[in-house]
Amino acid sequence: MTDIRNGNAAKPRNIILRLLGPGLVTGAADDDPSGIATYSQAGAQFGYGLLWTVFLTTPFMIAIQLISAQIGRVTGKGLAANLAQFAPRWFVLALVFLLVAANTFNIAADISVMGEALSLVIGGLSHEHALIFAAASVLLQVFVPYRRYAPVLKFMTLTLFVYVITAFTVKIPWSAALLAAIWPKPVFNLDYFMMVVAVLGTTISPYLFFWQASQEVEEMSQKKHRRPLVELRRGGDPEISRIAIDTTVGMIFSNAIAFFIIVTTAAVLNAGGITNIQTAAQAAEALRPLAGELTFYLFALGIVGTGLLAIPVLAGSAAYGVAEAFGWPATLEAKAPDAVGFYGIIAAATIIGFGLGFTRIDPIKMLIWSAVINGIVAVPIMAAMMLIISKIELMGRFRAKRALLAFGWGGTAIMAAAVVALIWSSLI
């Protein structure tokens, strides 16, 4: 009898909670304040015109996150560690550097917007609130072991439901919205292509790949008698099924929230003549006079809740990437003295991100360009992941099947096409 069978035995009443884990948290973390701002700007600027991107990206997002999760669970290593086995060192370090840079800007935007959103709700200085959020995030990751921290992250995914509730506090012409999603009318200009790339970069982001792969490794290390699936002579299929359920639910949940954010801002802001949103907090503030106090409070508090979930994921994924690339201990279960480099990256990314909030960098540029950078960086990372999942020497009998490979390469091609379209539009 394999160890996998033992891991799935007993406690049937907890089966749903046990099936949903890294995939659910990863999907929820995708809708961070930076993502909320991008989706809000998409709705405000183009109305329902970009809803099609949510439907288009869902199957490809599921596929690429399935691939990242399976790489982690099958090999027992994160993405950077797997890349280092066959890719040139300079290539791995370059990807990790870009990941850390993009994540740090993302953290900066998120912390700043969280502070601004909370100050709108309860008053006070936004920088003081931002400092509290940054400090709390670092302290929790450093001093709370993974086995206790993971359930907290899972519970915090519930905060995203405020955006579903928000959509039903305003009047939305659902027939027009759904028609635009199914039958889009693209606009061929730089602003449109940049927003498409920003939405794709926000939805399919490199930090999600690194985080979910490493979380599968963390989950594996928490279970007694569990080994990388590649080491098992037989069995392992229940784990692959668990990953599939967890990831599919998480990604559909993530894109459903994005859908409701775009629909809400399109129905209220775009219809009200407000087509330029600088931050997610400004989106909440703009909703206030047009949609009422309840909509404003829900939208603003949702920013805080999603940020508390996303900042650890952003900082943690950067730390996993760097630590694996240099061969350092990379686990949230370790005590601080035993993983100085790993926790140092988490602290540095969060502190630098907090510090960027005091600069004169335009918030909208940090938000949108971080998403655009993510879109560009995602292409080589996704291509590398596809090579890993295809290698029998790394994945053994768990090498990806044709359908998963098709959607994985399809998602990579879509991201590459979006980036090429952006560059082409900027040159003409």
C-alpha cells in the first residue's frame, strides 16, 4: 500500500478542505490590489469590451498552474531548482532577477493601495497603515511555521467574495455584458493592446507559477511518509487528481472575481464617464458617489483583505526562486536562523516595496507596468515549464499528457502573441 493512499484516508467530512489548498490560495492571490486596479481600469476604460479576456485565459491559466503544481509535487523541487538542472545558470538567474523585480514593484503597489484604502474607510495616514501591513506580513511569514500559516491563507481567500456581493449592489445590464464577453469588438490601438497585455500579465503571472510549485513541496514535506511522486514505483494518481481539483477550482474562482470586478466598474464608472483609474483605492472612491456607501465599503475593504493574502505570496515566491537558484534552504517551515537567505529575501522585497511608496513614481505606472512586465517575463518561464513537464528524466511516468501540453503551449503562445502585439503597436 502506498503512502499516497494513507494520505487520503479517513476524515471524509474534511475532504473538501483537504482537496483545496495551494491551488485555491494561488488563484485568490492572483486578484491582489494590483490586479484589482488593472481589472478596474479595464472596466472603466473599455466597459465590457475586455470581458472576453477572462473567458479566454481560464483554460490556459488552469493548464499552466496545473503544470507548475505537478512539477513541484512530482519532483519534490520548486521551479527554479528544476530549471537549474538543465538550463544555463545565467538564464535561471536572469529569470529569478526579473521575478524579484516584478514582485517588488507589485508589493509596492499593493501595500500603498492597501494603506490608502484603509485610510478611506477609517481615516488616518495611509503610510502608517501601509507600515503595519508590511510589518505584519513579514513577521507572520518569519515566525509562524507553514503548517499554521497555510490555513490562515486559505481562510483569507473568503475575502474575495466581497466583489461578488459588490456586483449585486449596483445595476448591471447582464445581457449587454455577456454579449460583449462572447462577441468582443477589439480596438486596434496601443492603449487597447497594452491593457490586454496588462490583464493577461495580471491573470497569468510568473509569481503564481513559483508559489504553487513550492507550496506543493511544502505540503508534501508536512505529510509523514510522503515522497516526490517520481520516486514511487506505483500509485500517485490520487495526488494528481487532488492537484487537478484544487487548481481548477482556484483558477475558476480567481477569474470569476476578475469578471465581477470588470463588470462592476464598467457598469458604474464607464457608464458614469469615469474612464481613468489610477489605483484600486481610487476605483473604490469613484464608486462612492455613483453606487453608494455600501458598494464603496465592500470594494475598499476587499482591497485590504486581498492584499493581506497577496503580499506573502509575492514575497514568498520571490524568496523561493532566489533560494532555490542559489541552493539555500527554501521553506516557510524553517526557523529564521536556519533559513536566513530565504527569509532575508522576504523581508527585503517587502521593505523595499514599502519604501517605494514614498517615491514619486506614479502609482498607475507601478500597477500597470508591473503587470506588463509580468506578461513579458511569463513567456520564457512558461516555455521552460513546458520543457520540464515534457522531460521523462525529470517527471518519469508523470510526464504531462497531450491535452495538458496542448493547453500549456497554447497559453504560452497567447502570452507571446499579446507581447508581440504590444511591441508592434508601439512601433507604428
